[in-house]
Amino acid sequence: MRKVLVLASASSARRRVLEGAGVPFAQASSGTDENRLKATLQARSAPDMARALALAKALAVSARKPGALVLGADQVLECEGRLFAKPCDKNEARAQLVRLRGRGHRLVNGLALVRDGQVLWQYDDEARLWMRDFDDAFLETYLAGTGPEVLESVGAYRLEGSGAQLFARIEGDFFSILGLPLLPLLEALRREGILA
């Protein structure tokens, strides 16, 4: 019987990373109320929060997919001690970008692999990014040129698109910035028999 990987996320960026790497998988939304769960995790560090969110998503999908290897993933953005959530609309995206411009922030990822409710592997990492100090005119041009995908990112940007123009410098793995630390994940998937 072929082993099955299920991505417990509706993220199009994570889907594209897995597809690009040739990983066979299905995708299922976890249905997890992330905002409610984050509220209960506020006292935790960003890595602890990212791992806990990833695990909650994986466990929710695992309960519905017996026998499947389920991948949960989450990303937390922290800037100067403040945690950011995905913006609800373009006005909120604008406010976030104003808060981030000219500053550094970190993206912290958490991953979890679960089968039948059993945790098989957990991982976290981070990348650091510094936004350039762009002016308001550039910000408005950027927002006008983005579609609804700007609301799918915790930082209101996609580094793999025009969001790259917002940055002066980055440190860390590109795949981690996209929300899926790929190389450690591929190794874990080989151990679990999903990949040769």
C-alpha cells in the first residue's frame, strides 16, 4: 500500500513548494481556529507557538485521515516583541507594512508530522528579514499591484513575487521564508517512506 502525505493547510505557497520539490501529497484544511488558539498561546515563545499551531493543525486532520502521514505547518512573524497575524484586508496590510518598514523582523516556522494522532517529528526554524525604508508612494503602488494573495501571508508580502522589492536584506533559508523549511522536511519524509 502506498503511503500518503496530507498537508494540513490551505496555503497555496506551501502547496507550490511541495509540488516544486516533486513531493506526492493531498491537501486538507485543518479547520483550526488559529486566532483563538494563538490567544491561548500568547505567553509562549514564537518557536513554541509555531510548533504548537503546526501540531494542532496536524492532529485535527489526522483525526479525519486514518493511516495518513499528516504535515502541519505554521509561521509566526515577530517584530520588536510584537506578533503579527495575517491581515484581514488591504487597510490592515498597509498598517502592518508601515509598522515593519525600516525594521528587521523574524519569521518562525513550526512543522509537525503526525500519523493516527501520534507525533512522529517536530521542527522549528527562523529567518530574519529587514525591510527597506520605502516611502508611502511605493507602498501604495505595491498594494495596488497585489491581489488577494497579500492577505494570505502573515507579513502581507510574498518574497517570491513583487514583495521582494520591500526588502533590503534577508538571512535564512528561502523555503523557510515561504513557510515550509523544505530540506529538513524532505529528510523526514524519506525516513517515513513518502520519498525514496
